[in-house]
Amino acid sequence: MTTIARKSSPLSLVVVSLGVSWQFLRRWPVIPGIVIAILLFSAIFAPWIKPYDPLESHGVFSQGPAWTAEGGKEFLLGTDHIGRDILSRMIEASRITVIVVLLSVTVGMISGTILGLIAGYFGGTVVDEVIMRIVDVWAALPQLLVLLAIALVFGSGIFVLVASLALISWPGAVRLVRVEALRLRSMDYVDSARISGATDRRILVRHIFPGVINTVLVATTLSTGSLILTEATLSFLGAGIPPPSPSLGGMISSGRDYLRDAPHIASFPGLALAAIVMAGNFLGDWMRDRFDPRLRQID
């Protein structure tokens, strides 16, 4: 019996270790965090870590990745149909994506938070009704067509893209913040502040806004993945980041004509885009469960 127990103990340790690792991965967003960390690292240190100029053509067209028979050691992920290094362009595209999404989500969340606070605090009044009807009308519009129309009228560019993405990020924040503000305005400490003579502005800023910060943080994280995907879609359609500046959507679009002979041109940006969007969604779900006790799963 002792011999059998000793022989099975290494296997038991492996099983226990795998179980502990699985529980750790379920509880904490390790893999999404790694993906987001790589994205932010590439965006911050892009000028120093990119091997080549992302706009420079090296005269080697549609060369495969370095580990393939058609590849070369100088280009890790190969080159595109113009001879530009794909890895350098992906690193530069991540920097542009982070800048555009951070600016747009900041503008959208600030606008949505302010309107949500006002609508929730004055819930049931004309102010609340007007704000929410505007949100309903805007949310009912085909947003992609609206963004394409904006790009058609004002042209493609980073400023237009930031403004366009900000326009589609604020309605969701308004709804979430309004619900939380409606709950908080009936709390005892808010009634005490109102009785003591505090103005509506002071109550909103000092008493209700701190209570919705977690909601705003979760809404921001949840919307980031969809904004990245929208930016890539617009760039894919030619209404986002103007060429020759690299973007993941633009790289996928330029490589779709070479899927048979050089699939790496579009596949690597596509895989990177999918990983980033999925990581953002998983991280947003984790933060929602983490900061909202009503949605937290019981393990």
C-alpha cells in the first residue's frame, strides 16, 4: 500500500498543481492581462523596439515568416506585398490604436458620465426624459453607416476618427451611470446632504460621483474592445487611419488580395486584432464581476 501511494504521489501533485493553476486563471485575468500589457508595452516603446521603419520598403516582396522555407532571418514575421516589415508595422499600428482608442474612450466616457449623472439625479423630470430620448435615438441609428458618412463628409484622419469613436462610446455610459445615480440619490447620506443645504452640483460631485466611479471604470473597459474593433473596421474600409500609416484593419485589408500566395500579410494582423479584442472583453467581464457585488460569481 505504501509503495502504491508513493508511486501515485507525483501524479497527484501534478493533478493538484493543475487544479490550483486552473482556479488561479479563472479567478484572475492572467492571459488577457498579458495581452493588454504587450499591447501597451508595444505602444509606449514602439520607437525603440520596432526593427525597421514601418513605411520603408526593403525590396523583398511578400517574404514569408522567418521560420518558413520562404522566409529570411532579417524579417521575423515576413514582409508585405510592398516589401515593408510586418512586425514593425504591427508595432506602430498598436501605438496608433492605443492613442486613438484612449482619446476617444476618454472623451466618450466623460460626456456619458456627466449626462448619466444629470439624468439619474433628476430622474423622472424633463431633463432626464430629454437626455434618455436622445440616447435612445442615437443608439437606434446604424452606427457604422453614420461613421462612414462622417468620414465621407469630413475625410479620414486621426482627429475625425477619434471624434467618431467618441460619438459611439457615450450612450452606453449614460445608461449605466444613470441607473447607479438613481439608486444613490435615495441613499441616506445624500438626503442628509440635501437637508443640510448642499447644492445639486455639490451633491453630484461630492456624494454621487464617487459612487459611480466603479461603474464608469467597468463601462470603459467593456467598451474598449468594441472601439478597437470599430477602428479596425473603419480602417479596413478605408475610412479610418489614412495610409501609409499602419493600422491593423488597414493591414488586413491590404493583405486580403494575397491570401492564397502570402497569407501571413493579413493573418498576423488579424490574429493580433482578435487577441486584443478578446483580451479587452475578458478583462471587462472580470472587472464587472469584481467591482459589482451583485454580479460577482460565488466560487
